Amino acid sequence: MSGKAEAVDSEKVSLLPDENRLQDVSWSETNSKTMNTLSTIKTAPVQDKLITKKMAAQRLSVSTRTIDRMAAEGSLEKVFVGSAPRFRNSDIDRIVECGL
């Protein structure tokens, strides 16, 4: 070798036997499959927006501790986003409309 890198035709080089070779998938095929999958995912309705404990307390004009008590007794459902507790806006609306 003369120290120069030689160009290798990738179609002629095969590191794996044909039966073990992965199928080639073009970027456009992969991207369209991903977009089709993403388009089938349904988003939550606007009324089911998640809000923080502080926001829920402000909406109900109560303390954050009262929100904790309501969640503990089951009158308000906690939804965890990671480790952060959130509350459904629709649940808060229901409490405002119907009372507790």
C-alpha cells in the first residue's frame, strides 16, 4: 500500500452473509412510517389539560395542602408526569361546577 486510503465500493463489500443482512430502508420510507404513526396518536382534549398543584389550589381558592388532602381522600386524581404531580383541568372544573 502506498499510504493512501483506497475507495471501497460498498456494494461489493459484505461483512455479513446475505441471510443475516439487514434490509436497507431509505430515509423517506422511515420518515413517512414515523409520520403515519405519529398521526394516529390522539392528543388529549383541551379540557383535560394538566395543571400544577399550585394552579389547582388557586382555581379552587384553597391551599396546596387542601389539594393534597383531596387527592389523598380520592376526590381529586393525581396524574404523575415523571415524578411531578399534576391534576386534570376537567376535574377542577367539575369541582367548581358541582362543589365538593
